[in-house]
Amino acid sequence: MIRFWSYVSRRRLTDGLAGAVVGAAVTAAALLLLPEAAPPPAAPPSPQTASLPGLRATALDVVDGDTFEARVQAFPGQEIVARVRIDGVDTPERRGRCAVEIASAEAAREALADLLRDRPLTLTGVRGDKYFGRVVARVTASGVGDVAETLIKAGHGRAYAGGRRTGWC
């Protein structure tokens, strides 16, 4: 018998079609923003220098210290609303295990709101997340720079590259 669906494919499908649609739309927008076909360069660019242009976005709401809701320009004249988890930073959880973590989480949320308020944003490295309806992206705010680095330097989070997180209590 031939298997057409892997366990991972079935799991992602059952996690929610809406999440897949949001991830696909943002990824498609990133791919469509590639420069039009041009003569090939003399030498191919190295992986370190090759990059996609960023997607323009505006923050609508801050969920917690490392996640916000944004209006993203997916295509010219087309916008989508997506939850964005900021790549490269972990902040305390609002439903923390102790009073210190909960207070730190609220401070991180407020700091992120201040960083994003009324600033044009650029999302790069956009990819799907393990949670329904959310994407992960590097976020740059006009006049601020890399949002993850800014939160870390201000003491509201720590560097995070995936995997198991350590507690805040």
C-alpha cells in the first residue's frame, strides 16, 4: 500500500487549516517579492548574503512579550492579519509559575508594545510555527532595529534558538 500522507502532514492538517493558509500566504508573499528574472550573476551568491526582501507590517495588538498581531502586506494591495512570534527571543510567560515571572511577563509585554507602537515593521525569515495560526519571523522596527536584540539588551528576554526553555522563577 502506498502512503500519501506522513504523520507530520496529517498532524499539521489537523492542527488547523487556517494556520496553514496564513503560513502559506505569508510564505507566498515572500517568494513573490523576489526580484524578477535577471541575467544570472557571474558567481552565485553565498547563503550568508542571499536574502529575501522583508514583508511590511503594522502591529495591531501585543499578545505577550514575544508575540504580537500584525497587519502584513502579503501582496500589493492585499493585506492579511497574522500572529507573529518574534524569532530569536524568549520572554517570561503571562501565565507564569510564580509572581516574579508574571510581573516580568507584563513588563516584557509593555516593552514590546512601546517598541512596536506607531512604527513601520519589517518581517524577514518568515516561517510557520508549531502553533495554529502563528508564524515566526525576525522583526525589525523603524528607528529601533532588531526587536529581539532590543528586548534582550533591555533585560526583558533572553536569546532563544528553539528547543527546551529554562524557567524564569
